[in-house]
Amino acid sequence: MCQSFRLPRALPVQHAGFKLKFKLGLGSRHSSSSLSLPDRSKSPAVANVRSPARVRDHRHVNGPVLLSPYSFNCLSIPLRSTLNIIASRRAFTRLHAPRIDSSMTAGDENMATKALDKDAKPADILNGDIKLPTARAEGSLDPESDEEVPVEAEELKDALGRPPPVNSNYLPLPWKGRLGYACLNTYLRYSTPSVFCSRTCRIASILENRHPLQNPDEPPHATKNRPDRDQPADIARGQAFVESLGLANAGDLVKLIRWNDKYGIKFMRLSSEMFPFASHKEYGYKLAPFASEVLGEAGRVVAELGHRVSVHPGQFTQLGSPKREVVESSYRDLEYHSEMLQLLKLPPQQDRDAIMILHMGGVFGDKSATLDRFRENYAILSDDIKQRLVLENDDVSWTVHDLLPICEELNIPLVLDYHHHNILFDANEVREGTQDIIALYERIAATWSRKNITQKMHYSEQTAPAITPRQRRKHSDRVATLPPCDPTMDLMIEAKDKEQAVFELMRTFKLPGYDLFNDMIPYTRTDENKPFKPPKKMKKNGGFVDLEGSVPPPRTIPDEEVGMGGPERRVYWPPGMEEWLRPAKKIVKPKAAPSPAKKIKAEPTATETAPETPAKKPARAPKRTPTSAKPRTKRKAEEMESTPESELSSLSVEQDKVTTKTTTSRRSSRAKKVNYAEE
């Protein structure tokens, strides 16, 4: 573990103590590399490799920064990654890092965890060696987060020295299975109104909504109509609030499934956050009977369209944990997911295919002891959970070779995740890549066929700048190819762009459904009604309100068609163009700064002495007030018409005297001089 520190840009980092060279080839990421490290026993140093596109600022930790006495050669890292020098976490935390103990206040604990979570390794979090708040720990383990990943020098050395992967050239074409994505639809998420199934809240919001609204006759508002904490609280009122979020999430599931079907996607993972805090120890609740109807309607749509759904409990649902509270929390979480799937009331085969994917979790120092605890806790699970439970290899602790024997022993299907396998595998059995794992396909498929469940696999790819295992855990926005799997199975695409990653594969390989969608018009939605804003009362017209204008116009698009892509089916956005989903931002040009009327006086130097008394400002000349509102030239012409000829000569002489006294800076040199005396 390490804490990263930003170095000044101009700081030279050259020394013979750390040498790293790269030779880039066309056939692989590194065709050859050489790395020599100095002795790290005196002062350890680590390297932080990050993508320059996602560099974020670091907060400085109080106390001196411990850096190695060695300087470093500038690295020419492939894919334009950057190198930062950072101090060893182990050496630094003993002296300066904040510690979390029982005597700390909530604010101190929050600050301490913020200092720790950036550098916490996934294995340490899963094993419970580092205690972080649940939300922050899940964010550190999330393979689709944008947070940077600090890297130790030894980790970098091992990553650069690993053999290149050996991949199969087999493509499962023609494709006959189902492609799916997880939880969120990017197009519907940014539609108006937004459609998604993961609305959530904080426990503080549940407690706050136990109080009645300030104005019960009006709908709740973030600022104008909030709960009144001066009035007595009611637990049922807070429960109704959190249940309303779950009903809204489950209600959007119907539209999401129909949207998928319209564009040829028949497989989806349901969000575990559909019903917030349903498995919580204190604030948890059962889904029946309040959610039975809405989930039953979603199940009827899934059955009607022949889709497949699944769920994936979180990283901290661990049946092999040595902590009793973690195991009890895992039981509650599995029961919650089981009830949600049962309330869908799917037909027999679709119900069997509605599985719950689970990771084994941490190792806790001993894999065999962890497996023994898993066997013991698995035995007391309900029959429905046992029928649905599926294990998946991960990229932190458990390989395919670790899990396949216990899956065969306990009759549990095994999900092969190709991305996880490329990061963590048994080097004594297989090489990195998709070629060698094909030898285990038969045994993996048998774990599914014994339970008569349709087999599925997971596929994702690492981000382009990733080098070390922790960096490679991050999912890419989209995937470039298909894995060498059975073309009749179901394949879950785990990518940040969700349904767009499935569309990309459809277009690349002309898979079924590739002709069902078209490109979006940038920043434009043709499948939404225009937002209506009622007119406001204006002070200028005496508070008059236009009653005709206050009536919203009729909706041109029915509610069931809103967000469905319109008749032209424009729902695809190219890679990197996620901003097309939102309206274009209005660019307000700044007004030009007015030119200064007077020159700014130069500031007095230190040698100049200030006057004892301030100088008086010269009095301004009084403004000339015109005798009439007519323009000057028109007024002059009228005066001239009313003036007799005898007086014109004297008038012109006086005018010439005035013009000689005034400066000529304001008079154009091209102006024609008229001598009225000659006329």
C-alpha cells in the first residue's frame, strides 16, 4: 500500500539508480523490456502509473513527505502513461497517517478513511484488513469507477515482466445466443423523464422522512417543502418513503425490458439497489406484499418477450468470512435477492435461468479454511438460494482452478469471467489468455447442465493504459471482440457504456439486431415532449398572468413511446460521445471589457515619498444641458434660417474664433469647412 504525492513538473528525475527501458513492437504491447531496481531496504519507493487523461489532484497529508534518496529516470511507458514518485505507505502511516480507533469522532474517522481508501488494495478490503465505510469500499472495488490506481514499484516490475497472453482466434459466429448488459441503460438514464432502476437514498433521508412535510397538501420539494423535524416522527412514514423509491425502480423495469426487446437485447442483470436497504440489519424490510404487483408485472413482460434476467450480489456478500456478522449480512442479502426473483413469477425454465452470481470474496489468510466455512454456511441456505446460486472467478483472490473443484463438489454452476481470468490464473496450469482455458470448457459446462440451467459467461476488456493487475481490473468503455465461447450460450458484456457496448458488437460482427438501431442526432431527442414552463408574474404588467399560456400544450408523444428512440430508432452514440445524450450547453460569450477612459497612473516606487497632504482633485466642469431635445445640427440649421443675412457675417467671425480656441482632436480632418459669409 502506498500514498501518492504530486511532484513539481519542473523537478528533474534522472539518476542511474532506477533504469527502465522499453522497446515497443507491433505484435504485442511490450516485445521486450528491461528493469533494474536498486536496493530498497534503506528507503522504499514506489511508482504511481496513471493515464494522463484521468489525472486528478491529490490532497496533501499533514507531515513531511518521505521520498527515496534515489532519483528516477523518466519512463517511456507504453500507451502514454505517466510516472509519479510516491512514498511507501507502510513506512509513512506508522509516523504520519491518521489511524482509526474507537476514540475518534465521526468527522475524524471520515477524514482518516479518506486518506486510506485510495491506496487500499482490493484483497485487503475483502479480507477486512482495512476498514472502510461500505459505500467507499464498494467504490474502491468497482471495476467501472474512474478513480486512479496507485502502483508499487514491485507490482510494476512484475507486470512489465509477465509473458504476453495467448489468445484463441476462434469467433463464435454465427451467433445464436443472447447478449446482455448490467443494470443501467445509458440512453434511458438521460431521457426525460429519466428511466433507471437504482434510485437510492441515505439512512439519514429515511430518518428525516419519518417527520411530516411542512405543507402536507403539497408535494415534497428539496427546498420549499421539506420534512418538519419539529413535528413527531413516525417509523411507518419513513418506511413508506423508502418503499416508494423501490416501487419507482421496479416500475421503470418494465419500460427498460421493452426497450431492450425493441433493439434486440434479450438479457439483462437487475440492479441490486432496486429496493434500497432492503437487506439492512436495522432498516431492512420484506418486498411482499407492497412490491408484489409491480414485480409481477415486470415478470409478465420478461416471460412474454422470452428474456433472461439475473442478479449479482455485492462484493461483501461472503459466505466464507470468519466474521459472524458478515455471514449474517450475507444471508440477509441473498434472501432479499431470492425474494425479488421469486416475485417475478417466471415460467420454470426462465426461473431456473434467473441466477444469483456470487464471488467467494476474501481469502482471510487460508484458502482451505475459507472453503470449509463456505461449505458449512452453504449447507444451511434455503432451497431457492441453493438452486440459484452460482460462483464466479474473480481478479483478486480466487481463480477458475480454485473454484471449479468446490463447484463440482457442491453442485454449483461456475461462471467463467474471461477478464478476471486474464488477470488472475494458475500459472502452473494455464497461460494468460483465452487459448488454454478452453481445455476446461467441458467441466465448466457440466456444472450448468446438471441443474438444467442455460450456461452464461462474462466478458469484458481492460482499459488501454492499464499495466498492473490493479489497473487492469478497470473495465473498458466497450469491447472489441467476442470470446471463444459456445455461440448458443448467453454472454454478459461488462463494459462502462452498457447497452452501447452490445450495439458495438452487433455492428462489428453483424449480429442479429444490428440493423434495428441508428445513430443519434447530437444533443437532440426526437422521442420526447418539449418541456413546459408556465409563465411567471411580471412586475411590469402589474402581476398579470396569461391564463392561456399557463395551460401546457398537448403531448405529441404518448408516455409509452417517450425515450424509445422515435420512428427512426436513433439510440446509438459513437464511442466517446456520451455528451450527445444531453442537450447542448449554451455558450454565453463574455461582454467586451470597456476601454478605460483615463490612463492608469504608474504605481509609485519604494524610493518615492508620499506627499504629506493628498492632492486635491480638479473640479469637473459642469455638464452642458441642451436647451432643446433636438439634435445639434438641426438646431443650428433652424437658427441660421431665422437669422438675417446682416448678422451672418458677425456670426461666422465669432464661430471662427471659437474653433481656433478649441482643440482639433475631435474634429475630423475630412470635414468640409463651410464659410457662410461667402454664401
